[in-house]
Amino acid sequence: MAFDNPFAGEIWSSKYRFAPAGGGGDASLAETWARVARAVSEPEAPDRREAFRAEVMDALTDCRFLPAGRILAGAGTQRSVTLFNCFVMGEIPDDLGAIFEHVREAAVTLQQGGGVGMDFSTVRPNGALVRGVGADASGPLSFMDVWDSMCRTILSAGQRRGAMMGCLRIDHPDIEAFIDAKREPGRLRNFNLSVLVSDAFMQALAADGEWPLVFDGKVHRNVRAADLWARLMTATYDAAEPGVIFIDRVNANNNLAYCEEILASNPCGEQMLPAYGACLLGSLNLARLVEAPFSDGAVLDEARLAGLTRTAVRMLDNVIDISRFPLEAQAAEARAKRRIGIGVTGLADALLFCGARYGGDEAVTLTQRWLQVIKREAYRASAALAAEKGSFPLYDPQILERPNLLSLDAETRAMIAEHGLRNGCLTSIAPTGTTSLLAGNVSSGVEPVFAYAYTRKVRQADGTSRDEQVEDYALAVWRGLKGDTPPPAELFVSAQDLTPADHLRMQAAAQACIDSSISKTVNCPEGIAFADFSDIYLEGYRLGCKGLTTYRPNAVTGSVLSVVPDVKPEPKLSPRPDVLEGATYKIKWPQSAHAVYVTINDADTGEGPRPFEIFVNSKNMEHYAWTLGLTRMISAVFRRGGDVAFVADELKAVFDPSGGGWIDGRYVPSLPAAIGGVIERHLRIEAVAAPAHVGHAAHAEAKACCPQCGGFELVRKEGCDTCFGCGYSKCS
């Protein structure tokens, strides 16, 4: 089967192709589809199995339905992996031993390929008394550092990057530190962060009232709600995080509120889940369903959309029965409620085909029309499945009185009343990441097109790479139909052309038709005034959104799309001057009786100091050989010049199997990681000492660098990082 662009083939080969070490596996994308179709048909009765396999093959062919990446990569392989993309872990007890048991559970889940979300609000605040040991608590952020180190370690053992969401309630006494956590470069890099915002807080904000910060029934202090909100919006403006989840609204609109409480979100925000909740994801590709694109008669085939929806419901329901689960608690939760999440991708391209500008009135109308078709058909298919196979075990007729079901048409409600439902929740719009690339670079999820054309590096069989021009699917169709005629600029808008109001209108329009939530980023230009930015979350709340995240290019996370000159490093090391200035840092490593001293000397490059060499010394000779080798290697890297921030990141990822230690209230996974922290600290001091324009540029470039290919084409969309150069993605 041919791929729509040269990069799609590499995406398939590196992420979804089954290629066991002993040979065999998938020889083509068609064989991947066939493997998945066979696997998801196994739960069917023998006399129906072949017919359903053919039905699934028809849906997968031409990428009309895109199961989430874990299904594509794992179904039918017999690998010990989960087919669920996302989980929310159990409620974290305020007890040291139990906390580390939850770290273990998260590690096991990440190891099998599932992203995880956690609510840290149950951990006592920093400085609170720990009775029985006569010590002060270090607070939830210190334990989030432990999770962060664990996730980095799991990443080093596998090819898929771990993804985590960390949440904290807005009334937790440590909420201000949580809001500011991402201002510290390098901290909590494996987390997305969201504040759980209650309706009571929004009322206090509207009334310009005081807001109590509370833990375990005790008010620690009061703050002005408006000041706390301003702090949140300023952090989001400066560092693109945290996002917000309107947790009371989420629970009030949950189909299963009668039997569960939503704790947190999965890493990208499209699934709000209870303790040990999990969800299967899949996306209907709207871009493949529009007939006569770019013509007056362009229309989306709603009958075909309805049929694909019914196939998707049955397919994902079957996946519940064939998937492995990292934890038995997750298996029990999934089987009791049979939650699935059917969403869309290619929405922006489909709107383009129909002549509707993203964010405009017609786009809002079409979006809601198409999503209502999916909602109706998903509930009808689930009711039909319940008649055939039985309702989900925790089904209760009172589900018909939940908000999502009250808005259904009378015929669909009658079907549910008669047969029940096979699935407790049915719709969710996820980020489609690399699956949208696999489908020919269609626009992802409900996002606008990010860029219509760009260059990617495509790996060759001999290990080299070549540059290939990649076009958005809609632009490729336009060129195929219109030749060299320029596409209309007023229609072909990108994420950077839109106002925050455009983004919010589309998210709110989609949310009204979706059970769970939506992964969507409000992309803002770097130059947007804070006064224009500061009301984005508030306006989203007014429009009925369940959660929001923004992205503005900034000095902490870098540019949305960074392009730097291709500067080749000097092949020789720079000579050492006779005299260098530097600083010495002391590390009190808990596992050693003697302190470790790290000296970093700088050279003046004419644009401010840059690290030139490093020494590590200690009376403890146990570390002498490896520290000497390490410092010689790092010094050689320093002397070659260029961006050296990656050295700190690599060292901080080192995990010591014998255990790490606590330094200044933060868990550090190893002594090399502690040295990496010193280098990171030194680089920050340099950035302050250097001229403002130099420090800012170096910092922005470092944070926009792709960790896989080293290029500077990393973008943020849908709450995820995606590299336009090599296809790397976090949370795909």
C-alpha cells in the first residue's frame, strides 16, 4: 500500500509496524491493518467473526478510522503491552510507603505503554508536620520530582516516551508553588500540569473575594482569588503551563457520576477519569469523507460517517476484551464501565474542503452537525451491542438522566431505555499526533492546520536522511485539483493566524457534543499583550469548556517553530587560556560521608561567559574513576562550543539502581543526576550574567531542541510536543 507522503512510511515503520527480532511481522501497512482487524474480531461469535474482520478492514483502509497508537502497535502481536493509551492512577495516600507504591504502579503502567495522570492534592503541603517522626513534610512537588525521575528512567528503557499529567486542586496550600513550577527550566519536564479549578473558586473570583487554602479540613491561609488567578495566568503566559480543568463541571456532566468521582485527566486532557480509570481511543478521519472537495457541491458523507461510527464502537468495545492491563485495578475498572473514546481527526481539512473558515460561523455549524451524527450513532450502536452482549456491569437506568443523554433524540433514548448501554462513556477527542501523519498529514484532532508545508528529514535504508517537502493533506488535494492556482488566504488559515476567540469558539462547539473532554491548545502569537491573553481561561469557562491549555512562544519553552542556521562545529577543541574564572558547588550526597565538589570554569566568548571545563572532587575515592572519565568527556563537549544544555538533561536522566537521595527537599535519582543539576544551575547563572539578547536566544533554542534528532523544529500543539524534522512526539 502506497503512503500519501514519504514521511508516513517512516512513521509506520518506526512506531506501528510489528517487526519481531526473529523476522516476520508486518511487511506493509496493509498487513498492519490486517493484523489489527484479526485481533479485534476475535471476541466475536465464530459465525460473525469473518464478516466483522472485513468490516474493520474497510474502515481502516484509506485511514478512514484511526485506532490510537497503542492498538496499532500492539493488537495481535502477543506482546506484553496494553492497548489502552491513557490511565488515571489511584488516589495517592498521604503516607510515604503508600506514595512509593503508587510510584511503582505508575512505572508499571508507563512501561506497558500507557500514559498516566495523577491528582497530588491528597499529599500534605510543604512544611506540614509529619507526626510520629517529628519532621516537616516536603510537599507534593517534591514527590512529583520522584515521579518525573521515574518517568525519565522508563523512557531510557524503551522507545516510547512516557507521558504524565500532574494535577493539584486550586485550594491546596502549595498551589502557588505548583503554578510556578514550570518556570524553573528543566523541572517536571515529563509532566503536563493542570490546576483543578472548582465552581466555588470561580464564584469567589467573580465576587473578588478571599479564597482559603485548605488541607485536611484546616485552613492554612487565605488569599485573594483574583491574585491567585492572576498568578496562574501570568505563569501560563510566561511558560505555557499550567492548564486548567474545571473539575466540578467535569463531574456534573459525567455519564457515570452515580458510581464514580473524576479525579484527574490523562496526559493530554481529553479523558477525565476516576481512580484507575482507563480509556480506549480512536478517531474518525473526517478529511477522507468529504465528496467533491473545494467545489460548490462539497459535502461530508454523513451516511458513511454513521456507518464508520458504528464499526468503531464495536471495534473498541472488543479491544477491552483482548487488551492486557498493567494493574488488576485498571482491568476491573475498565471492564465494569467499558469506557471508550471515539473522536475525530482531519476536522480542519474537512472544513477547508467545504469552504468553511476555521473559527467562523459556518465552521461552528458544520462541526456540531458532524459531531452530533457521531454522538447519535455511537449511542445507538452501544445500545444495540447491549441488546446483543449485555450492558456494562455498572449500568443503571438513571444514566438516562445525565446531561449527555438528556440531549439525545427520542429514538436513541428509547433504544437505551429498552436495551441499556454497552459502554458507560463513548466520545472523546484526543490528539492524533503521529496517526494523523500516517493518514497523509491530515490536520490533527480538532486543531486548525498548524503549517501547510514544511520540510522533514526522512531516514533512508542506509541510515542517512534526506529532506522531503511535506504538505498538509488539504493543500495537497488543492494542488491536485487546482494546479498552481494559489489557495485563498482567507480560507487557508493556520493556528498562528487565528485569534484566541476563534480557538475557543471551536473548542466550545465541539465540547457541547462530546461526553468526556477535548485535547485542544489555544495557540497565541508571541507578541500577544497580556491584557488580551489574561481572560482566555475565563472566557473558556463561560463558553462551557471543561479544560483549557494555551501555548505562546516564550523564553522558557522556546519558539513554537524554531529555525536556526546550520552551523557546523569546529572539528578541533578550543585551546585553554592560562586563566579561567568559574564557580565551585558543594553537593552533600546522602550516601557518602564526604561532600562532592563540582567546579565549572568559564571562558569569555565575546558574548558572555560559556562553560569551558568541569572538575569533580571528593575525599571519597570510590567515585574517582568514573568522575574523572565523566569530567574529561563533559569538558571536551564544553570546549567544542554550541548549545550544551543537553549535558545537564542527559545526566539528570541517570538512575542509580541502589537508590537516589534527597537534596534540599527534592529527590535526585543519582549522583550523576545531582551533577547534572549543578550544570543546569550554572547555565542559568550564566544566562543572567550574559547580555539579555544572548541569554534569551540560547535559552529559547535549547528548549525548542528535539530530544530525538537534535533539530530545532519542535512544536507544541494539543498539549503535545511534535518534531516537524523527525516525527518525534510526546503524548501521541
